[in-house]
Amino acid sequence: MLVGAAIVASRSVVAEVPPLTLALLRYAVGFLCLLPFALAALRGTRTLPPPRDLWAMAALGTGQFAILIALLNWGLQSVAAAPAALIFSLFPLVTLLLGAALRSERITARLLAGVLLSIAGVALALAPKLQGAGRGSWGGELAVFASACVGALCSVLYRPYLQRYPTVPVSAFAMLVSVLSLAAAALSEAWPWRVLALSGAAWGVVAFIGLASGVGYFWWLHALKHEPATRVTVFLALNPVTAAVLGWALLGEPLAPQLLGALALIAAGLWLATRPAKPGGLASPR
């Protein structure tokens, strides 16, 4: 639900705050929220993870928190909150497919049907633009989908490190790495001067997005520590519902009939793709 709310909040300020700068501020605030708890969790710890694990977690943090959000914010410059959330809701299904490719999940007829239902839902949501194909750019939609793919890959690869180390320090370290990388990348947007020129209202939105990120991603990584990635990412089905309702209530974005139908198709696809195996059946490998 925090993802959907953050998409709407980001959509409201992307005209004033460029994508990389917004991602930088988002995770700077999130890191500051997590820092006191991370330091408390590390108190008394005498050994650090080996450099190999630190580099891996740094790369995953850059992908999960920097590249993903930068792509998403870039897409939100031209894609409304609700359609963007619908595209991003393919995140759990991409996770399932990656899990199957890495042999941690089995592709079954039920999974395939769920994938097709969800793709049909996204196609229905984008039907008006499909009818005008060739007249507009698809860069925004592709950026949102790419952000979902990056997040899915990181979610699958994160779990071994989350099982070895405490969740809060891992979350804070990942965010710190993303902030450093985004600070360098956002220089192209002249972020120090843009930050000084932000309005009070924009700072309020940025603070909410950052707090939601700090809280939300802590629980996200906590869940990934204890459950398979597919069981965690399926809850992103709440994302498009939240974004559609808040986009309508706060941004005046219409709740078109095809959007409601798309929500139903995606929800059905997610439910079908993630139903547990029947008793006595073969369990999905982990």
C-alpha cells in the first residue's frame, strides 16, 4: 500500500523535482529514518560481512533503491499514477518467472494462466493508448516496466544476504549506497540548486515519500528474510488499487471502466499464479 501511495505522491511532484533528484531525496530521508535503528542493531558487533558480500549487497541496493526508483520516477513524468501502478504490478509475476529460471519455482499451467491474465489486465488498462499507437511515445511505460524487472531481480537475489545478516543494517547500508550513487548521477540535474529552490509543499511530499520508503522497505526486506520472494511480492497487488483510489481522490485522475476491469484481471492473475499447491502435490522447490 505504501508503494501505491508513494507513486501518487511522486506523481504530484515530478514536475518540480526531476527523477534522479527525487530518488536521491527519497532515500536520503529513508536512510536517516533507519540510521538510529541500524546503529543500535550493530552495537556490540565486532565483525563485518566479508568484502564479497558487501559488494553484492551494495550492487543490489543500487538496483533496488536507485535504478528502480529512478526508472519509475522517469516514467511517472509521462504516465498517470494508476496506469503506472498497473504496469508495476507485474513485479510479482516477473519475480515468479525469474524464480523459475533460477529453479526456485516451477512453471505450471496455473502460473502461466496467471501471467496471461495479468498481461491482459495491463493491455486493457493501456487500451486507449494502444488504439493511438504510433502517435505517442512509449518511453514512460517501458521505464515503469523496467523498474519492475529490476526490483524483481533484486528481490530474488537479496534473500541469501538477508538470511545471513540483520535486516535493519542491510536496509540502511543498501539505502546509503543508493544515496551515494544517486548523488553522483543527479548532478546532471543540478540537484544541489534544485533542492534549495524546492517549495514547502514539495518538501512535505518528499518527506512523506522518504518516510514511507524507510518504513516500507524495512518491512519489505524483513519479509524477504523470512519468506520466498514470490510470497512477498504478491502483496504488490495492493499497489494499483491504492494508486488508483488515491490518484482519483488527490490528483483528479479518472477511474475509467477499463481500469477497474484491468484491476480485476490482474488481481485474478496474481491469485491464480500464487495459489499454494494442493495437498499431496509436488511442492515448488526453494
